[in-house]
Amino acid sequence: MHLAPLPDRIGHVGGIESLTLDGRRYYFGFDYKSDLVVSPLIDDPAAMAVFASEYMRQTTGKHDVAYWEELVAGGAEESSLAGDDADRTFSSEDLRGGLPEPDTHLLYLLGAVTEWDTWFAEAPDVQRAYDGLGFDDDDSEFLDRCLEAVGKQGARARPAEFAVASFHLAEAAERAPGNWGTLFGLLAEGIASKALG
């Protein structure tokens, strides 16, 4: 089975990470120096090793499938990104359950998948809400801060924060490369269900 690489993310130096969704483990390549996800989610360890041998590198250069098989096995056992396995274990039901918790591994991955991009300029009302909250273009913690405010006081009490968070999650889910939109689309569904009404 041939898996297409993510656009513009070929040849990165990185390692193998994993997460579990609905009881199934998915592997992915990660460039630790750039804080960047560099592969689609791959649920077959052998396919992940083949993908990495073709599209990824180590600091020592290109390596064969057998070399990457060992790194894939290690990626299932431990993570250089998440504190413990519970931090990288998710269910569709929980993700759709409403607002995600701020400052989580999942939201970190969202940034690493989307290259920390934002799209507020395409939505003037959301851009005004973002600016009105005092965020600037370099504020990497705006999503956590919005989710924290809405989580504590509710969407009706914090409509600007809700608008910023819901727009960002929906856009990120739609623009996530490869099959990452499957995971983050569940988050977007959850926040959309948290109606202001």
C-alpha cells in the first residue's frame, strides 16, 4: 500500500510518534526540531516503516525499512511529546463531547499539523474578535486562552472567545493535510455543538 506524503514535508529529519483513536493505534512522523508533523496518520506499523524509509531521514541520513521498524515499535511504547499514553489516547465520543480542554497534547498536535497557521483574515468578524481580545500575530496560546475562558464561563458569557476558538478549530480541521482532518474534524464537531443559543 502506497501512502502519499504530506505536501512540502518530504525529507524531514525526525522520529516516529503515535496516538490511539477508538482503540486503534496510528503512527506518524514528527520533526522535533521544527515541531512539525511530517506524515499522514498510518495505522499499520509495517506501512509506517516503509513510508519513513522513503520520505523521512535521521541525522545520519536515509535508512532502510528494518531500521525504521525499530523506531516504529518504540513509537508505540513511548513518546517524546506526550507525558504518558493517556495523553495520546482519544475516543470519537470524547472528541465530539464539546469543548476540548486547553493546553493538551491534542491541541499541540493540531498546531504541529497545521504549521501553527491561522485564517482569521478570511473572516472579518472573527478577526475583529481576535484583535479585540488583545491577541497579536505571534500569540501561539490564543486557542488555549479562549478555550479556558469559555470553559469557565460558558460560550454565551464569552462570545468573542467562542467565535475565535470555534472558527480556528473548524478551519484547522478542514485544512489539515492528509488524513489528519479525520481526527480534528471530531474536535470541530464538538465545539460546533456547543451552541451559543
